Amino acid sequence: MPESNPSQEDELAGTEQPLMEHLVELRTRLLRSLWGIGLAAIALAIYPGPGALLDFLARPLRAHMPPETRMIAVDVFSPFVVPLKVLLLVAVLAAMPWVVYQIWSFIAPGLYKREKRLALPLIIAGSLLAYTGIAFVQFLVLERMFGFIQRVSPSTVSATPDVAAYVQTLLSLYLAFALAFQVPVIVILLARFGLVSIEKLKSFRRYFIILAFVIAAIVTPPDVLSQLALAIPMCLLYEVGLLVAQWFLKEKTSQP
């Protein structure tokens, strides 16, 4: 946090609120976020519908299954519950800009102008990176992962995955890649607030490469392509974070 000075104190003068007002404001923002997710879920339930959303998410798997083969539902309630889970997931993703706006509206009054100039771009960048990570899974990773599994599977084994297990795997991959793609934001925050110097972050580069592959081996399925698909982007995004952090620091030192 920047050191306080008279101009900064004047900037935030009058913005202090009692604890109860903060809690009421937080409750309002949470309710508005939930309303946004609910409206998105209703719209998606009308069109294209939970079944169509599940079919879309299952395309990478179905592309490597025989045409007459379908996924199975082991649990009695899976045919009903799993499409609803998918509907809620897509609704959260669709409402993410609205949720991010509510988060920003809650924290912005307590920030200095210099902090606002940093926080808003990072919030937007973090959201876009999360979307990018999820799209990376859906349109690139799954296709190659299932293709690899199909090639190495014995001809005597017929793959009939459980739909609930498939969706759970999908959610885990979405979360893993969305979080992994936040590497530039984390690097920028560490450097911008002086928690770690740029020089130390650069020297940590070789260890981060090892760390990226270890994380990829833990959070992805046990195939090489999935692990490479996560580890390599993490390493590249680390370099992007270093470049942007250097630019932020130059801008900071150039300001009076």
C-alpha cells in the first residue's frame, strides 16, 4: 500500500462508513450477483436448454466415441442433476462480468486513484484470463486428451464414461486452468506492492518451470498432452507477468 500523505487523506475523506453500512453494502452486492446468475440461468434454461449445453460440453468426448455409443448415468438422479449442474456452471460464467462489476463497486470507494488505476485493469484481466483458460480446455485440451486416451486404450476396452464423472472432471479442469491462467496477475501484484522484487522473480523462473510441471501433473489427468497443455501456458504467462510488472514499476517511478 502506498504511504499516506495529506492529498491521499483528503481524497478518501468522507468515504468512511460504519461496519453495519459495509455489511449492508456487501449483502446488496452479493444479492445483485446472485440475481444476475439467476437471470442468466433462467435465460439459458429457456434457450438453448440444459440438455443442449451438456451436449456441447460433451462434444470433445463424443468425437472419440463410436457413433452409436452414449455416456451412461450410474446414479439414478444423474440424468436430472447433471444437466442442472452444467446449466449453473454456464450461468456463472455468463454472469461473470456482472459479478466482477459488483465486486469492483464494493471495493472501489476505499481505494486511492492510483490503486484504482491498478485494480480495475487487473480485475478485468483476471476475468479474461479465466475465460481464456476455460476456452483453452474446451476447444484444445479435451480434444487432444481424449484422442490420446483413445489411441492408447486396448481394443478390447469399450469406453462408456459416466456422465456425472465426466462433468466432474470437466469442472476440475476448468477450475485448474482458470486459476493457472492467473499467473500474470499474481506476478504483477507481487512486484507492484514490493512483496518480491523483479530480480527475484526473474531468478525464480527456473524453479517456476519445475513448479508448473508439478502442478500440471497433480491437477490434470495422467496423460502427457494435458500436462503439457497446462504447464507450457503457465510458463509463458509467467514471462508475460514479468514484462507487465516491469512496465507498471517504470510507470510508478516516473510518477511524481
